[in-house]
Amino acid sequence: GKAVITVTTADGSKISQIITVTVNPQKVKTLKQGSITENSVALTWSSITKATGYKLYKYNVDKKNWECISTTSKLTYTDKKVSMGDTAKYKVRAYTKVGSKTYYGEYSSVLTVVMAKPGNVSKLEIAAAENYAKLTWKKANNANGYRVYLFDTKTNKFVKKVSTTALQAKVTGLTANTEYKF
């Protein structure tokens, strides 16, 4: 806002000056990684009182600079331009609009997200029944989901049958006394 400051000199005369005071938004204190999929990472950050919105930046390794990837009033963003094996760096800052002017807070600390490739499934066990097979396995490192594929002899390709976050799956529709490849 604006304030008028008046100073009275030793001889009694007065001098006034209009001063404009600008209060920038606070620094975003918390920037966190949420869920990760094979091609996305969810990000969340803490709210800043009276902020109009937030600008989220991602470091571009090729260009060696920070690029704004989102301007939003929300406290979440999902980056869908990542892949397993990538390392991505993010930072966010709040902004406030007053009239036609925009005021920015300091950047948050940099968040580094490592898109770790999942490890291999181990101890796979298959229990066959008349028209289904139950598969169980041990948790793979860095995995948050699993897909079970069945080999199709007609197309000579594996076909996805089940997606799950559990450490087991049931594949139905099988024929008794038939060999299957998972």
C-alpha cells in the first residue's frame, strides 16, 4: 500500500513523501513428491496466505535453465513429461496480483525426483485350477503396481490380463489341461 511520511525539521518546516510499501508473498516451505507412475509424478506444496497462485518450475537439463511448467491456484500438479529412469528437479513460488502488478515470493527449496525403474519380481508361484491360475510373488523394489501378461500363441505376443497393486493376481478364462506361459 501507500503511506505518507511527514518529517518536521528543526526549524519547524515539514517535508512529506509518499512511500509505496510492497509485501511479497512468503516462501513456499514445503514441496513434496506424491505418487509416481511410469510416465508421471504428482507434486504438492504448502499453501501461502493471500497468494493469488503459484508458479511451478522444472529444470531443463538440455537448456540448462529453469522453465515454468505451470501457473495455477491449486496446490498440486502432475508432471506427465517424465519417464522411468529420469531425474527431475522442481521448485515453486507463490505470487500475488495487486492491480496490474505481480509480486513474487522466494523460490521453495529444490525437490529432486528420481524416477527409479522397478526391480524384477521374485519368487513367482503359480497355482493352477480348472479354469484359472493364481499367481503370487514378492514385492519388487520401486514398484507400485504389477501387470500380468499371458502369451497368446495365435498372435505370438504377450497380452496383458491383469493390472494390480497387490502381490497376487487371478487369471480366469483358462482351459483345463492346457499349458500357459505367463
